[in-house]
Amino acid sequence: MSYKTQAALWLLQRASAAVLGVCVVVHLFTIIYAVRGGLTSAEILERTRGSVGWFAFYSLFVLAVTIHVPIGLRSICTEWLHWRGRSRDFALLLFAAFVAWAGMHAVLAVYI
Amino acid sequence: MRQHASYWAFVVHRVSGIALALFLPLHFWTLAGALEGSLAWTEAPLVKLGEWLIVVALAAHLGGGLRVLALEFLPWRDWQKSLAAAAGALAVGVGLAFALAL
């Protein structure tokens, strides 16, 4: 892997972390607010259904997670599992695609 | 080295990251499907414990990530030595707030 690609991955990881920093703070406040008095589907859907603001927020959240998680797992595969090369990167690309698909599937499920 | 706060900050950041990566597919699957049904199963004590652990992992990973960003992008100051403690305090604070709300 070239230094250029390594630098790009490092930058992408930090940029996505900065976005996630904001998203996670909002998410934690929402979680603590939402679980008071028990978690119900109706309460969640009342907040998210038809809300363009929440849809945009969670879409950005999923995009940042899709970038951030595979790059983080890449370091762990390399350092802790000694898994390198194309097979690792291909597996992580598949994982990224799955996260993006499942994430947007979930976002749409609470929006529509 | 293993006595050092920075080492533990690294371990907590990494282990919480792995936990969150493993939880993510489950979270999306639950959101996409289970919202049509009841969420009464989330009242089970073991589920609540799991929820609590994952929320603390999220807060710990956030704290650890902010620590890394502050170390890498801000000019060095003495207070940056205390960032590992600040990250821990954030995780404990969020854990307590979530436990009180449960």
C-alpha cells in the first residue's frame, strides 16, 4: 500500500471522527431521552417518521460510520490479527458496503 | 508501559471500537425489523445490561477519539496529559446518566 493511500486513510479516519464526534453527542442525548419510561416503537417513530432533519442526520451518521469503522478495523486486523494484503482490504470493503446498506435500510425504516 | 494511563486509554479505545463494530449490524437489523413489533423484550435485565455496556462503550470511544484528535491536531500543552482522565470521566458520566434514565 502506497504512502499516499495510507495518508488518505488516516485523513478520512480523522475527518469521519470529527463528524462522528458531533453525531455521537447528539445520539447519546437522544438515547438517554428516549429510554426514559421504557423504549417503545411508537415513541421512536413519532420522532423520526417524516422528519427530514432526523433523516439527514442519520444519513450523515451512517456515511461517517461506513468510512470510520472499516478503517478502524483495518488497523486491528493488521496489528492484532496480522491480517494484511488484498484479502483483508476486500473483506473490509464488503463490510463497508454491508454497513452502508444495512444502515440506510434502518434509516429508511424509521423515516418512511 | 502497561502502567501508563495512555496505554489503558489505547486499550479502552480499541476494545470499545471492536464492541461497537460488532454491535452495529445487530443495531441496524433491530431498527429495520423490530420496530414493526413490540420492543418489550428490551425490558429484560440482560438486554438492559447489554444496552448499558454498549452506551458506555460509545461514550468511552467518543472520549478516546476526542483525546486522539486533541493530541494530534492541537499544539502540545500540559493539560493534554489529563485527557485520558477526561475521557474516562465522560464515559462514567454518560454511564450514570443512562443508568438513571433506564
